[in-house]
Amino acid sequence: MRKLKVKYIGERAVDIPNSYKIFMDVLPEKIYEVLSIENGWYRIIDESEEDYLYPPENFEEVTENEQEIRRAV
């Protein structure tokens, strides 16, 4: 079974309405492996080396061709 890989396309900081700004430990354009999908959110290991849930609208699925190109660079 192929693992889902996604590329982060969101911002480093996200405003939470009526709350505060959170800073996410994911890097723009970096590819991450999705460990699981829980309540529609992606569980990934981020730059803190811990696994957290992230909203899928901040990511785009990466095709196998894109993965191969990144490995060659």
C-alpha cells in the first residue's frame, strides 16, 4: 500500500479566530508523510520531530513523479 505524501502549502503562522496566533512546525514546500487521517486531519511528524494533526487544506497531495524529481535534485 502506497503511503500518502503531502507538500505543505500553507503559512507558518495561522490566526485562530477569537483566540491567538499559532506557529506551525512545518516548512513551506516540504514533503511530509501522512501517518494517519483522523477526523479529516493529517497526522504528520513535523520539524519538532513530534506527530501532530494538521488541516488538509494547508497541504497538497504529492504524486510519485514529484517525489522522484525531488530525490534527483
